Amino acid sequence: MSSSIRFLMCAPDHYDVDYVINPWMEGNIHKSSRDRAVEQWQKLFHVLKEQAVVDLVQPQPGVPDMVFTANAGLVLGDTVVLSRFFHKERQGEEPFFKQWFESKGYTVHELPKDLPFEGAGDALLDREGRWLWAGYGFRSELDSHPYLAKWLDIEVLSLRLMDERFYHLDTCFCPLSGGYLLYYPPAFDSYSNRLIEMRVPAEKRIAIKEADAVNFACNAVNIDSVVVMNKASEDLKARLTKLGFQVIETPLTEFLKAGGAAKCLTLRVTEPVREEVHASTPVESRAVRMEGHLLDSGLINRALDAIVENGGSFQVLNFSLGEQRQSTSSAEVKVTAPSRDVMEEIISQLIDLGAVPRPQEVCDVNMEPVHQAGVAPDDFYVTTIYPTEVRVNCEWVKVQNQRMDGAIAVTFNSGSPVARCKLLRDLEVGEHVIVGIEGIRTIRKTESREQRNKQEFSFMSAGVSSERRVELVVEQVAWELRQVRDQGGKVVVTAGPVVIHTGGGEHLSQLIRQGYVQALLGGNAIAVHDIEQNMMGTSLGVDMKRGVAVQGGHRHHLKVINTIRRYGSIAKAVEQGVLQSGVMYECVRNNVPFCLAGSIRDDGPLPDTEMDLIKAQTEYARLLQGADMILMLSSMLHSIGVGNMTAAGVKMVCVDINPAVVTKLSDRGSVESVGVVTDVGLFLSLLVQQLDKLTSPYHLVQV
Ligand code: ARG
């Protein structure tokens, strides 16, 4: 017996499942047997007494979970950090534990109120004393970890818990002597798993299966080579034995009903301090400011959710709520993250939401030179669709060519900085690329109070009313098309072959003829089927008037391709009078530029189809410049490509019969995109009708 080791336990005199604060307690209220609980507890007590000294704290009525002394606090040397329970049901235990520690002469530290931390349930010392593993996510707050590092002068490694069944770190994680670790990896997020793998070499990691995890095998008490637990599978026992451990099983089923087992029922109160280890906490924090209709637009919820979903935690430092409907609110939020990487991920998402550093924390961007053409430095800032500014030499510079998934390259033009969004492949040696998250802000209109556009319009889903909703969008789109045209603006259409198959070709042709379209983007197929329809009356061999397959029709599109190839281009075929109607014909006749981007499945292709994809992307981007509105007509691939090239602020209308496509395309986190789930042929016919109706008798527009 190592007499220097002591544990604290609390007899189950008042133990019961009285409330539900974890999933194990559900359905178990008053279902545990007091007699059996006492018997099981006694057994554990005796097992431990063989190995160590067990101190007892007086059980108290009204706090049934006080048996779980692991949650009393966290001890290191003669210092203890008292628990602050997350649930009010357990807060009543705090004074009794405090009293016990004080009576034993510990230096007691208490966390600020509202900063929960549940003691050794959520903080486990490496058994070699090298560092402290600390859990967060359910009960303890990440912000408590820096306090632990400070008061206990030890390095704290934060682990994020993801599975509510394993709400305390000690339910799924158990450091063992000799540097071993017994744990259940799926209980943690991937960042935490990586951290564990970095600190504990593979041969020392004993990952367990779910079947053992739900028997609380990780909730074990380890004293030298002895491991005491509720139950372990034969396989796990064999593995532990092989590594030199002696497994002692002692049933604790009555306590499992409250979500605890061996480790929870004990607190090791002798934890030697290693003089050479000192505090260090990778936990970082930073404060940001947000302004706007934070509540109406849901911006603040999104920001706070983004922090938590990515594994950080927050403290709202101040929030000033706008008094009137039109007054904006502002908030300052302190963000804490377990590491630099996580912090960067969180902050870049907050930047997208318009968050800026507090004035006192504003600083210049960090840049690194490009050493290899077409390759950015690691950690480069990935751009979004939102207008962005970067701070170089103490001034904010607007980023040009805003688009998503690029890097920001900075060059100096006779001393003054120029910042540009560039694709990775376009980066040149000698340019400087922005890395990290410092000195970057996106400009959100503070006046916007709209929520992210989540509505979709569907003919299919909800009968008559949704039909009316499609009509409403059509009315709105027609109105805007009209405005853009009359003001000399630019509308770009991306279209897939479905436009032709669904009979939309003639309507799109009309839109082009009437000056509503300034550029057309698509692939080989839309052009082929449009030309097939106009030269042969079929679309993919189907007679467009009768809707039936034509004898030999499957060869039609190849014949058409062959004909255009003979003339050299679509324009030449039009010139020669071979092609006399249709979408491509109207483009040529009305000088509407188009770009057909090729793909692996293209037949032919048409001479106009650009098979060099990089050239096609460049041409798409060129044609999109200055667009006021983009109509995306049933072409997922080309539309997504276009979406990626386009900065926020351009109105997008996405029409597709497949709701998943519409959701994907219109989910840009901004108001300017509208999704319409409907047949594209039908949509175009309604649109053309509505435009005809709009022709005002007062100012007749020349068409
Ligand atoms: N019913 C208790 C709770 O939910 C169980 C605590 C178990 N303790 C532990 N260290 N995991 O708080």
C-alpha cells in the first residue's frame, strides 16, 4: 500500500437519482436501489483502502450527487481549484466541499461566478505530472482553463467533448501510470484527437470500443499498476494485463444510473507537484467588435454559434442594444480558443460576418512572400465573396477583384499598397500574400436587417400557394430585369441543356432578342441541343413539338456538331444562314458574348467550346465583370463556378427543379440570392409573359 496516496469519498447516505442533468439519468429518477448503492460503494471503498488512504466528507441531505467527489474540485499539491457547477442542482455541494478543503489546510481558489468548472471530473493530471488535460464542451467552460494554468502553475491541454453521454472528461479519458492513456476517441472532436495523438505516442494509447465506454471503463481509478473500474470486456482486460496493469472490476451499476462510476466517486487529494513543470496555456483569447442590426439580422447568434461550433467559447464584454427599430446595436465579444489554429478558424468566420478588432487591438496584416509561382505560403487567408479591406502600413486598403477561394496578394505601386484577390495558380514569385487573420475586415452594410435568405420557392412541395410564390418571384425578377436593362446594366445568364429540353429555348431566345441578356455562360451541351432543336426540331433526339423520340434521333446532335465544325464556328454557321433561330443564333445576331466551357463528357465538341478549362474560367470571369444580376438556369456545375467567381452584392436568381441544387446555389449567406425550385421551361415562359405585361403604356421602350 502506498500510504502517501489519499482519496476523498462521500458515503451514499443521501444518494438517489432525483433529477436529470445528463443522459444517463433520463428514465432513472428514483430507480436506483439505496441498499445496492451502499453495498457497491462499500465494495469500492474497501478496494481502494487496500491501495491508499481514503478520507471521507460528511454526506449532506438535498445534494444526492455529492457522492461524486471527483467534482469537488481539482487538487495539485496543496492547492485546490473549487468546482463551480454548471447545473444549479449541484451548486448546493460547493460550500461543503469548500469547507472540507479549508479544514485540511488547502489553498482554495474560486473561479469567477458564471464560469463553470467541474473539478477533477473535467481535469485529469497526466499520471507523470507533466501536464493537465482539461475537458470542456458540456459542463466546464474553456475560459476556466487559463485560471487552472495560473493557479496550479501547470500546462493545460484543452480537450473538447462532443458526445453528451461523455459529458465529463473522466467518463471517456483516463491517464494511467507509465504515460499510458485509456480513452474513447469518438468522444472528442478531431482537433482534440490530434492533440492527444501528439502528446501520447501510439504505443501508449489504449483506445476502447463503445461497448466498454458505455460501461464506464474509462471512469477508472488508477493507483500505480492497479486499475479499478466498474466493468471491462475480456479484450480490454487482456490488453491492460499485457501492459502490466492489474484490472479490478467492482460493480457500480447503481451509480451508472446517475452517470458516474469508480473515478467519479473518488477524488485523489494527493497530487505531487513536479517542480520543473510550469504553466503554459495554449488557450488564446481575443476581442472583436460587431455592429449592425445584430438581433434583427440574427448576426449575433450566428457569430456566437460559430464560436462554439468551432470549439471556442465566448464572453460578451458589452452589448449596446439599439433603442429604436432603426438604430443599430453594437457588441464586443471576447473569444477564447484552445489553440492558434482554432482561433484562426473562428476569427476568419467572424470576419466574414463583419466582425472587426477593437480599436485598441487594430494592427497591420501579416504577409509572406511567394517563393514558388502558383503556391501560396501556408496559413494564407482564404478570401470570401464579401468586400474586404486589409490594413497595410497603417491604412485600410480595399481588396480588388473580390471573389471567394482566393488569396490576397499585395504589391506596392510607387510605395502605395495595392491588394488583389488572386487564384493560387496566378500567384507570382515576389508578391506578398496575406497570412493569418490580423488586419483583415469585411464590409457588411450595417443597415441590413434581413435574415439569411432561407426561403425556397417550390411548385412541387405545397400545392397552390407555392405556385403563387413562384409567380411572386417571377414578378420580382421581371421587374429587376427591366430596371437593369433600362439603366444600361448587365445581366449574365448561365444555362444548362435542360433549358432546351424543357422548352425554354424560345423564351431565352426572346430575352436575348429583347436586350435582357448581356452575356451567356454554359457548356457544350446547351449550345448543341439548342442548335439541334433549331436545325432538326429535336432535342437529344426527342421531337420538341410531339414529345416523342424520332427514328435515328440519337444521332441528331452529332450531325449538328459536325455541321458547325464544317463551318468553323457558330457565328459562321449563322452568317451562312445554316442556323436561323435559337439561343445561340440570338447571341450571335445581337452581339451577346458567350463562353462555352468544355468538360470530359462533351461530344464533339463544338469549335466554340473552350476545352482549356483555365482559359474558360478566365473568360467566364471576364464576362462576369460588372454584372448586376445573374440568372442561373438549371446548370449546377456552371452556376457553382460562377457563384465562386462573383463577389457579394450581385443579385443571383437560381432556378432548378432539384431543391438541393437551389439550396446550394442560393446559400451565400446574403440576401441577394433567390432560389426557385421549379421547371426552368415554365419559369422562363412565366418570366417572358410577365415582362410583356410590364411594358408601360406611358414610356414605351424601344425593343
Ligand atoms: N449525476 C452527476 C452529474 O451529472 C454525475 C457526476 C459524475 N461525475 C463525474 N466526475 N463524471 O453531475
